[in-house]
Amino acid sequence: MIDIYLCDDDDMIRQQIRDAIEKKIMIESYDMKVVSSTGNPGECLDILQKAVNKRNIYFLDVELKDPEFDGFLLGKEIRRLDPNGTLIYITSYRELAFRTFQYHLEAFDYIVKDPGKQKDSIDRCLESLHLRLQDETKKDITSVFTAKIGDTLRHIPVHEILFFETAAKPHHVILHAQNGRMEFSGNLNEIEKQMGETFIRTHRSYLAAVGKITEVNLKHGRIKVGNLECMVSRKMKSILLERIVEK
């Protein structure tokens, strides 16, 4: 079962969101449960520290009025305790979504505080999470990308790949991973088709893992993936924003 934590200091909003979550879980028979619903970030963390289950789902208010934690600092602490947890932010200002990069957070979605829309947003969010969890159970967790270097085949776990980059040598690609880089014979267009929606073509010369993007600087047409920079073309800026915010 997947545990769900909800932290929002607006009692009315928190109750609306909890009701919407629990109604969707009941209707769809999702294997999920709200185990914490509070306006106090410290209480949320206390419960999490004592919890056996990890890789939980967290609905967090961005604008928490707490002396120690806003939603981003709370998310950062949750990331420390539950590195593979799923963060969903509740906010009145969607543009605040990009502050997650300052804290190196990967948010799954953003729920805008709007009684007329938030229920539908929560429904879609839980549906997407349910499908993702189903897909993960079907996939081999050791899924790899295979590159041929000379007469040798190298198998790199997909979750370790940061981005691909066209090499100076014609018909060659450089793979940047968490533990190094390698150059091999390949075509970025073909690799893009193979890697699917978890990667995004930010530039004709770069294919980046969406979940590994840690910083966005659209003014200068750059992103950081891990600690390395990739270029972003003018036509890809809006597409990149959509993928990051809406996921």
C-alpha cells in the first residue's frame, strides 16, 4: 500500500483536498491511504520519521506559514527521509513551480488552489501515479541502454543516464551518466525514439533526462542536468516548460 501525506495550513483547503483524494481512492480501489493530514510540517515529519513505509506520496502546500518550513524546505527534508517519494505541490501561484529547481526537487505535479478545478486536478494526478506505479511493476528495474563501443557492448542503467550529446566526430554520440561519460557510434534521433517520454530533446545536439534536470535558465538558453550544462534551443523553451510543469 502507498501512504499519502498531506500538509496544508489552510484547514478548509486541506479538508477539501483530503476528501477529493479519499473519494478517488475509494471509487478506483487504489492501493493507497491517507496516513497523515496536518497543517503542521513538524508533525508531518515526525510521523514520516517513525514510518516503516517509504516511497510515499506527499501533497504539500507551497505557502506554509511556518517559522521553519515553507513547502520547498519541507520537500527538501522529505527528500532526505524518503528519496524516492513523490512530491505534489499545492499552490495559489503556479509560477512558483520553478523554485523547485533551487532546492533540487523533482515535483510530480502541481495542484492550483481553485475549488472549481482542484478536484479534477487531484483525480488526474492520482490516475497518473497509479498508472506509473503499474508500469514500474511491469518493467525490469535493471532496464538498460546498450551502446556498442568498438567490438564491446556496454549496458548502462537508464536511471543513471543524465543526457546524450552529439559528438564532434560525425555519427557519434556522447552519453553522460552519473559515473562518467562514453562516446559511441549512434544517432540522436534514433536514441530519442528509443528513450521515450522520460527524455526530452532540448536542442538538436542534446537529449536530456527530464527527471535529472536540476536548474533551468531560459534567458541564457541553458539547463543543468546533474552538474553539467545542456543547451536549450529557442523553439524548445515552451515545450520544456510544459514538460517540467505538467509532467
